Amino acid sequence: MKRFIVLLVAVLSIFVFAKTVTLEFWTLSLSPTFDDYIKAMIADFEKQNPDIKINWIDVPYNAAVQKLTAAIAARQAPDVVNLNTSWAIDFAAQGALASLDELITAQDKALYWDKLWNSTVIDGKSYAFPWYASIPIMMYNTDLFKKAGLNPNQPPETWEQVLMYSRIIKTKLGIYGFEPNIIALDELLLEGIPILTPDGKKAAFNTPEAITRLKFFVNAYKENLMPRSLGGYTEGREKFQAGQLAMYPAGLTMLQHIEKNAPNIYKVTEVAPYPIGKGKMIKVSLMNLVIPITSPNKAAAAKFALHVTSPKWQIEFSNYATVVPSTKQGLETSKVFQDRVAKGDLAAKAMLMASKSMKYAVDLNAITVHKIPADKYADVRKILQDYWIAAIKGEIKPEEALAKAEQEVNKVLAK
């Protein structure tokens, strides 16, 4: 009898172990900074799913594509991988990722902002779970606002107001109003202007709306409302920290630099939502989770990916990193963030505002958004940028710039 019991236990043990699944999970350059968060999130999942174990591996960001390509080719790929949107689309287009539609429900998809989910939908198939995101805000110097006679409690909400405020600041104080990070392709998309025709064969951006947007920058440059060096984020931060710039539209992490490098400026800094263009969009940098096609445990992988990207664990990640959730349930539901804001925590206030702006978030780097063929993208982007900047500097009229850019893009598309 004793022998029988021992034998039965052995058989049952084999059965139990056979049912245990181990998933390999790759992240990009999150260790060791976020070890505590990742390990806690994994422990929570394993507690809820004792039949699934997670083997977490952190991969250097710059080595991710090469490593994943090799792993998939060798059929040794991980089960869940962290990729940015462009990479996720590239791998999906190569047939290297599993479609998620049969692994999750419509209710699961509804957790995320539609525009972010749709960034990686190709031919009607979904390929990625949106994860953490970074979205810009508007930082402004309340002391300079007051000196210029502007109400610091009424920051600009649109780019037209940014221009108007900048004129007042230039007149009253003799300093720059703002410094944008100008990317022509992004400016067109944010105004809701298509880059190509629906069939992808011709340029479609030479419109009255595009001319209006370009003239916005032409006027700001001509009136000396923004630095003529067009230095973008880096120069903007330096001038803002020196008290030589009133408004600084940039990413959330820039606020940390200001706090560290210019504490006196930080004390008079306030934050506001990023101004909205006519396209009702704000550019976002997004990370995602995907499931390689070679994973033998796709259902378990999808379950884990849903756990990682759930509102609970995305909100928790915002306590560790300067990022905001890609889910519709954002930081406004977090008592921790509400308490921090109530105590005067400017960083928390900025993140809360950014989270509320996520309904406008779009990853402009996604081919599903800009719709430019991958092999033409770099050329189209450069042509637009060169003519856009030339027009801003007064080297060519806006109408002529867009007309010539249209001609050159059409030549590229015809090749």
C-alpha cells in the first residue's frame, strides 16, 4: 500500500509539472532601474496563475531588433516581447508576430485608447498590446507671465494662443515666447493633413491647411518670437532654465532636468496640457508588448501581456517612471497621484495632465498613421523637412516650398 501511495504521488507530480508553463519575457533597458516594479508585477501574476512561471530577461534597447530577429529565425524567441510601435509593425509585416484577435476579447481591447491600439492593426489584425507612454506637456514661467501682464492661471490652449502670448511677451519683455521642436511631417499629421493619397501613389499634403500651419512658424520666426537657431528641445531647455524663454513645449522628463539644473526657475514653473492642433492629436512615444509567432504558449502569453498592461500595473509603473498609462483608466483614478498633486508636487501634476491628454495620443511613427511606404519614408521625411525649414527661414515662400516638396515626393513615390 505504501509503495502504491509513493507511486501515485510520483505520477501526480509528473502530471502537475507537465502542466506548468514557463514564459520568457523580454523588456528593453528597464533593469536594474525598475527591478522592484517588474519583479513585484511578475510575482503578482504568478500568485494568481500558479501554473505559469515567468522568466524575465532585460535586453539592451539598441540590441533588441537584432536579438529578436535571430531568436525568431532559430525558433527560440521569447513568448512576450517589449517593442516600440515601429518595430512591432515591422515584425508583424514580416509575419513574425502572432495576431492577438483570437487570444483576447473585445472587452480586453476596450481597456486601451483606440488610437493606440489601432497603431499596430494591419489588414484588420491586431499585433500589439499598448504599454507605457510618454506624451508632451506645456511648461511655462509664471514669473515671466506676470511681468508680461499675462494671467499665469490661463496658459495657452491652442497654438494660435501660443503665438498671441509670444507677441505680448516679446513686446513687454524682449525675450522669446516659445521654442518648438519642428518636424515637418509631424506638424502636418497633427493638423490632420494626410501625407499621401489613399492609394499611396501621390503626395496629398499641399493643401491650404498645410500652408496655414507652415505660415505659423514663418511668422513666429520673422517676428523673432522663437530662437532663429531652431534648436528644438535641447536649446529650448537651456533657454527656459536661464529664464530666457517663457513657454517650453516638451516631454515630461524635461521637467526633471529643470528641477535639477535650475531650481529657482523650477519654483516659478507651471504646467499645462500640450496645445491641440486641428487634427485633435498629440504625438506620443509608445512601448508595446507583442507575442512572437513561434511562441508555443500564445494563450498564456496573452494572459500575461494583459496583466502587464492592465490599468493597475500601468498606473503602478507611473510611481516608478515618468510615463503614463496607455489604458483609458489613467492616473486620474490614482489616489497616490491625487494626494501628490494636492501637496503641490509639480511632477505629479504634469503626469496627471499628461494622462488626461492620452485621449488625443497618437504614435506618429506608425506606418498605420503616416501611411508612407517603409522604403520611401526617410526620403519623404527629409524632403518635407528641408523645404519646411527653408520656408521658415525665408529662403522660399511657403506656397512654393510645399509645391516643390510635392513634386519631389511624387518623384520618390514613382520610383
